[in-house]
Amino acid sequence: MAPRGRERRGALEADELLVRVAGGDQKAFETLYGLVSGPVYGLVRRVVRDPAQSEEVAQEVLLELWRSAARFDPGRGSALSWVLTLAHRRAVDRVRSARAAGERERREAARHGSGPAFDQVTEEVEAGLEREWVRRCLDRLTALQRQSVTLAYYDGYTYREVAERLSLPLGTVKTRMRDGLTRLRDCLGSAA
């Protein structure tokens, strides 16, 4: 029974505080803020989902609460219900706005052609240049180093499997790999 009584007292307190906030009472707003900020953020977070956006929307709601407290009518419901209605509306507006912006961007992209975005083209060109540079650096290795590195890094074999495939002792393969990777690092480092 005690929690129910506390909730009722809190609701009555919020009603009284909101009426005082409507009169410009800053202390009442501070107290009301402490009472409603948690529930407001929780509701907004469930609707908006993104934590940063939720914080922003919750702050907008609390600012609106300060500005529009005079619109609260205690005869139509509790202060907490009124505040949470404001929060829900603002959160839904944010979600709708984000969806509409995404739709506008998609329509605009479709209108300006179906080619890949500039960033995608740039990334593909850079990746092609990097692959070409790696090929050139691989060509600078000895045939045995290149074969060992290729089997391990491109074909996915372990050092032991490379040694078995090449019929070489494991230590020899490890040495070739180390030397080959050192030369690759030096070659690729000069490309940067």
C-alpha cells in the first residue's frame, strides 16, 4: 500500500508544481524536472531508440514543459500524463521526421541517376590501387618467399600446412615468411 500512496502524492505534487511552473516559479520547475525527467527520457527512448537523439528530444520536451505549462488543465488529467503525452508526441515527430528525411534522400539519389555514390567510386578506385601496389610488392619477393606468403595469406594455409605443401621443414617456411613479410612491409611502407 505504501508505494501506491507515494505515487499518488507524487502525482498530486506534480500537478501542484506544474501549476506553479505556469506562474513562472523556477524552483517549482527544478523540482518538477527531477520528478518527470526520468519517465520522459524512458518513454522517448522506447520510441526513438537512439540514445543521443532520445536525450535531445527529452530536453526539447522539458523546455516545452517550461514554456507551455500554462496550457496544462488539471481538470483534464494529471501533470505526469500531460507531460508524457508531450514527450510521446515529440518522440513520434522525431521518428517521422527522420523517416521523411531518409525518403527524401533516397528519392533525390534516384532522381540524379542510379550510378554509385562518389564515396563508393573513390573507395573502389583506392582499393584497386592498393591491390596493384600489393601485387608489385609481391613481385619484388623471391619466388620462394612469394609462394609461402601467398599460400598463407591468400589461400589461408597455416605455416605447418605451407611446409607440408612445399615439402619443406617448418623452420625454413617460417624464415621465408618472416623475410618475405619484412620485405613486403618495407615495400608497402614506401607506398604510403
